[in-house]
Amino acid sequence: MYGSPKTPQKVTVPDLRARKRGEKIAMVTAYDYTMARLVDEAGVDMVLVGDSLGMVVQGLATTIPVTLDEMAYHCRAVARALTTAHLVGDLPFMSYQVSPSQAVESAGKLMKEGACESVKLEGGQEVAEHVHRIVRAGIPVVGHIGLTPQSVHALGGFKVQGRGAGAEKVLADAIAIEQAGAFAIVLEAIPPDVAAQVTAMVSVPTIGIGAGSACDGQVLVSTDLLGLSRGRQPKFAKRFAELGDAAVAALVDYVAEVRAGTFPAPSHTYKPNVDRRIEVRVEPKEIEQLDAPLALDLWH
């Protein structure tokens, strides 16, 4: 007698914590159901619905305008597609900075309305109390230090952090976030030696993006790694495919076939009715009985 097929096992917070200095963690972003299905099928460990959707999906110059309601909407769509990957939702700008209480409420909203399994927030020592309060409420937290895109104006642009004396701040931020209870920390755009030192110091996994190979895992924006993004790319964003070029080529072929009348072909068309003529009769009096005048009548 055959047994029933095994149900895919969800990647949990304890699973991810256990990967510290073990098998590397693969994390990617997704913002909709279709992309989420593909990355989940590929076997990624974590899917981040980042506030980067402001730039990737909405075409904005920064992540700052993204709202908490928009994050919850995209998280819900992604959550429906995931069978194994752990879902992390970003807390957007000004959804947590005001106070620890606000941070807990916003994190709760992403868990309840966005079906997230953990939340991510940017910042170090200045948000340690926020992280502590969220974790105390039973919500797992991923920290994010180094280059924090929500602070792009204060940082003077999307610049590498942690050089020179700035390395001490990165280390202090990492320790503060770990002690506050975060189960993982994203390290963005910092020198690889600093990332290696942070990874060795903390007991939770570090996930790098532009932080070198010493981290316990890596994260990339899905559209970057698939070659779907246009324009200038970050130095760390390796393109594992050029799907953008393939998509444009396919669309060019589609346009050409539509204009030439070769699409749809018979193979793309349903069977026609056989030996049956369809007749439609409209009695004049039925038209006369319409309550509202036609728009054309109003124009004359």
C-alpha cells in the first residue's frame, strides 16, 4: 500500500537560526503571487516582501513613500504562493520609528493582514527597544543594518557604510539588534571584512547583500538576479539570467504576428459551431421602451 505524498515542510525561525555557520541561507524578494510561486519552487529558504517594491513595482526613486497597507497587500499575495519558504515582510518608513508601541502595532498588522511569518525593520541601536517589544509580542524579527534605504537622504545616497570609523557603528548596531531578540540580521552594502567580523561576533545568522561571502546567507532582489531590471544595477547584483531581453524578444514576436494576422492560428482557436446559424432578433418596440436615452441621443 502506497503512503500519501509528504507535505512540504515550512522553513521556520528555529530552522533558520540553526543554520548559523551551517548551510548558507538563500533569500530573495518577491512582490506578487506569480514570482513567489517560482522562487518557492526553486527552493529558496526565505522570501522577503521588501519595501523595495516602491522602486521595483511602483517605479519610485526611493522606498520612502511605500505604505503599511501596500506592504500588507503584497505580502498577502506572496503568502498564497509559498509552500516551504519562510515569509518576511518589511516594515515601511514611519510605520515603526515613532515609538515601540507603534512598531508592535505595525508588525501585528503585517502578521494578521499580510500573513507574514516574521517582519524586518531597518536600524541599529536606535530601534533596539522596538525590536525587543515586537519580539516580546511573539513576532519574529529580522534586523537590517549598514545601508538602510529608508535613511537614504540622511546617508547622502545609496552609499557603502561601515568604512573607517563607521565600522564601529555597524558592529555596535549588530550587537544591539541581536541582544534585542532578532533571529537574523541583514547586512547591506558594507565592506566584506566588517561583515565577516559581524558574522563571527553574533550568534544569529547574518544575511548579506553587497557584504561579501562570509555571511551566513545572501539576499538579492528577484528582478535583478533574473535580469528583468533595466538601467543601472548595484555592483553586488549578479544577473543569473537575462529574462528581460527574452521577454522583449517574445513581445516583439507577438506584436509582429498580431499585425500580420498569423496569431491566433487554428491551433490557438476553439472549435467553431457546426451546421448551426445563430440569429439574433431585436424588436424595435423593445428599444423604444428603454428608460434611459442613448448617449448619442444626448449629443444631438
